[in-house]
Amino acid sequence: MIKQNGIVGAGGAGFPTYAKLDKRADTIILNCAECEPLLKLHRQILERYAYEILSTLDLIKKTIGAKEVIIGVKGSYKGACEAVNQYVTSFENMRLQKLREMYPAGDEIVLIYQTTGRRPQPGALPISVGVTVFNVETIYNVYRALNGDPVTHKFVTVAGEVASPVTLNVPLGMTAGELVALAGGATVKNPVYLLGGPMMGRLGNEQSIVTKTFNAIIVLPEDHPIVMRKNTRTAIDMKRAMAACCQCNYCTDLCPRHLLGYPINPSEFMRVVSNHTPSDVKPMIDGMFCSSCGLCEAFSCGQGLSPRMLLDAFKAQFRAAGVQPPKDLPLRDVDPAIDYRHVPVSRLAARLGVSKYNRTAPLDENTVLKPRSVKILLSQHIGAPAVAAVKKGDTVKVGDLVAAAPEGKLGVNIHSSVNGTVKAVTDKFIWIEQ
């Protein structure tokens, strides 16, 4: 049912959800950490649909034979916590776990450790320690699928330099520009669209297409430090590292994965880069266990260098060359200073220069959105792209199957988000016009 209704992780890489239903899991964790500044949709959905989400988690628990469900919510999300507390006692072996107001609380490894004390081996999936993690919107989509509704829409927060920040439930295939217009339009000249959070988001434009993993649009002025950092080139970052890295070790001291005992040491990696000694490959190989949270460059480094971007570049080169991260590496002990090196989200937002954008973005499900057309991508998740099941000229309705998961491969179905006529089918998308 989950596969047929097109459900994937509603954020991040979009791992097909059906592949997470595993009888090895004794613990299910709901991730409502929403760790990036300005993002609000998961706490809003949980607050509004708490019973529906908890009952769906209970069904998943019974289906796979898990022993416990943990609802991980930051204590500062008072509305979501109150909504969970109203219903959580109705379900056996389900509890609310209040999370610390720190970044990156939503990282799977960090979340699992905070809630259970367990740590998967480096490179291993959460199921290796008997845990499965879902985010809030993913479980809400499972609830809807149980009632016959496939994934056709996505909740998206529109924030930053817009007139009226808002969280909308929008048809898949709409453009970022259309969503910004629904938030009252940009309030700066030459706005830049950041797709996702200020830490791990990427730069887009008005034509960027809403997918099943599309969580936010943050509109920023073109000279904002976040925009300037994301526009830098790797070659320049390398030269700046060679010129300015003073080996203060702050990037390592505050690295969440390093603090948990994982073999990632940004300062050693930067030493290799700054000394231009590529023969010392261990710090670069260990860099494959980096979660790309971005704390090292956005918060830790006093020189304004970019360890995360350089690590990402090296990881991409390794993947292209077929290099796999080493297996069966031992975990070090958790750093005893870990509780004193958490980065509060408020301080991070101030360092990023986005505190002024932390305004209410109310959840609006009443506005009926009827875009003139949508372009629904065939690849919206980890795994193989879906295969078009319609052709030019076909008439479709909301919820109709337009692309099918390829046989025998990791993938899910894709459905129409509007009523209309198929105008074009390419190897990348299906264009539907109302």
C-alpha cells in the first residue's frame, strides 16, 4: 500500500518508506526535531493531526512487531507536545521524548542517540541497531494512504524576505515562484531562492519544481552571507583553506558525529587540504562519514572557511570513482564533553543572519490552489526513477497513476496532483495542464 501510493521520506533524500518496514526493528522513532532554523511544517502537522499520526505509528508498530514508539519533539514546540500528550497514553508502549533545542537534533544518528542511547556502526543504517525513523509528514502521508489517498501534495514553508510567511499544502509540480507569490511575493529586489533550510538547503530559482522532499523556500537578498557562501567555488575554498586554516580544531570540537565517536575529523581533513598533502588519505576517507550538517563552516570556523563544502566535493569524487566507505570501523567512546558542545538553534540562527526571519508561518490548508500547469518529476527520491504510465493527450484526475515504480527496483509510484490533460511526457517529467 505504501509503495503503490508513492510514499517516500518527506524531506532529505526521500528514501522509499516501504523499504523501512522491517521486522528487525524493535523501536520506531518519529522525528519532529525540525532542526534547521525557520522550518516549521512538521511541528505544525503534528499539532494539527496528532491522533491520526499516533494511530498510524501504532499500526506500523503492530505490523512489524516493534516493541516501542518514541515521539521525538523539541520541548520548545509546546503546541506539538501538548497535542501528543493528549493522545499518547491511548496507545501501548508509546512515549513522548522531548529533545534539546540544538542543531542538528534531526540528524538520524543524533536523534537515535538522544532517544535510545544506541549508535549504529559507521556507515550502517538505523535498522542495524533495531531502529526505524520516520518524519512527521511521511507518517501523515501513510495515514492518508490508509484512507485511499496517494501522495499528490506537499507541505512547504515559505519564509524569509516575503510579505506573508506561510506553510501551504501544494500540488506536486508547482514552481517555487508560484509559492512565493502565494506568500505575498518577495520584499527585496533580485531575490534568491534557498530551497530547504539555511544549513543544508540548495540555491534554486523561480522555476524550481516542488517534489515529495521539498520542505521550504527561504527568500533571501542576493548579498546575504548564506547566498554568498553557497555561491563560492570549490577551487577558491581550497585556496582559502591553504592560506588561512590555523588548525584551531573548533570544527572537530563541535562536530556532532565526531562527538558521538564516529570516524570523522574535520580539522585533520583541513590539515591535509591546507598543507596540500593528498597522500594522507585517511582523513579524506573518514570524511565519507560526514553528515554534511554544515556546523563546521556556518558556526565553528572563526576564519570563515568551508570544511563541509570541501568534504562534499571529495565525497562526490570518491563516489564517482567507485570508492566505498570502509566497513566495520570501531566507534570511539562518546566524548564526555558532548553535553557542553551542543549548538543552540537560536545562536545558530543569529550567526547565520536569519533570526529576523523567524516569524509565524501559519499552516494554511484552506486556500484551494489551481496552478495552470504542473511538471511532475519522475525522479523524486532515492532509487530508480518511475516509468511514465501516461502519454500526451491523456486526461487525468487528482490521484491517478501517471508513473509506475520500475519492476524489481527500489522505487514508488507517482500520481497526478491536478485534474487536466497531459501536454508532454519526457524522460524527466510529465507536464499536465489544467
